[in-house]
Amino acid sequence: MSPSDEITYISQNLEKILKSQYGAVGKGLGEMVRSVESQLPEETVQKIRTLARWRNKVAHDDMSFANKKIEAFRQIA
């Protein structure tokens, strides 16, 4: 699996967890975490927001970003 595919896969799994365990709503990871942030520790919310920004950067702007950030992404996720 390529770094960009792995980032997408991890993000999708986080979205599923937020939906099924917390009742999150929204179109993406960022919107979903905003909808349930009061149920999560602040540190977790910040980490998920970071992951959402990185995922969006990979998906929309800079595929090479995935290669640079994949290890950090794995550690946060």
C-alpha cells in the first residue's frame, strides 16, 4: 500500500469509528470530529484534526507530502 493510500485508509477507519462509537456526522474527518469534540479528550481532537489536515493535503494538493509524513501519521493514528 502506498503512503497516500495508507493515509486515506486510516482516515476512513477513523471516520467509521467516530460514526459508530460517537455518532459523528459530517462529510469528512474534520467535520466529524467537530461534531463530537465534546465527547473526546482535547488531545485526541487535536490529533484527529492534524490527521484530517494531512489527509486533505495528500488528497487535494501534494502527493509527495504522504511520503514525508507517513511515519508521523502512523504514530498519531
